[in-house]
Amino acid sequence: MRIDKFLWSIRFYKTRTIATEEIKKNRVSIGASVVKSSKEVKEGDVIKIRKNQIDYKIKVIQIPKSRLGAKLVPLHIQDVTDKEQYELLKMRKMSQDYYRNRGEGRPTKKDRRDMDGYVENDIAADFTDWDDFFGETPDGPEKED
């Protein structure tokens, strides 16, 4: 199976096009050599992939016939990535959280939806009688003396 199709079928990349583009950018290698999209993958190959500034290493256990469900992926590959790489990823995520603390800056879409829901429920609870809210009486608008 071609390496671009293999990386797509084990769900490492969302589309085959993205897998092909990453291979063209020399971010995928088998062993020590950079590969082309047409390179055939064999059982036992160790594939090194550079994604999100992390070097992933996966060992091919079995070649799938087509795209797999997420639960079936571990039957076909084995993750042999160094633990230091995952620690780097964790540190980067923590540094991104430091960049914008909750409550600072523009609200995210989720924050905005939460605020809209809170405001709508709050107004409906406080103003059940709209005539009182607008200062009208059943006889007509209130008269000021």
C-alpha cells in the first residue's frame, strides 16, 4: 500500500491530500530516508512523521485493506514515539493556556454561547410582567405629574 494512503487509512491525517502534501514537504520518512507518496509500506517498517512540531514514530504491524475505524487502528500500528516528544507536546499546550487566561481578551464562541444563555434566562426570570417593565398600566401609559 502507498504511504500516503496508509497514513490516511490509519487516521494519522484527515485526508489523503493532506498526507501527500506532508510527504512532499519531507515530513515523513521510513528509516533514515525521506520518502515519496508512491513508496510502498511493508510490515515491520518504522515510519517517522513530523507533525505539530513533534516527531512521531509508528511501527507497521499489519497493512489495512481500507480506512479503519478509530478503535481498530492499534491492531495495525504500534506507537514507538519517545516519551520526551509527548512531554514537549504537553509543555506547548500548557504554554498556550498561559497565553490567554480564562476571562481575558475576546470571548470564544463557547464563552459567547454561555453568556447568551445566561442573559436570556436572567431577563426572563426577572421580568415576567412586561407591562410593569415598560411602565404601562392597564388603562394606558402612566401619566407624569
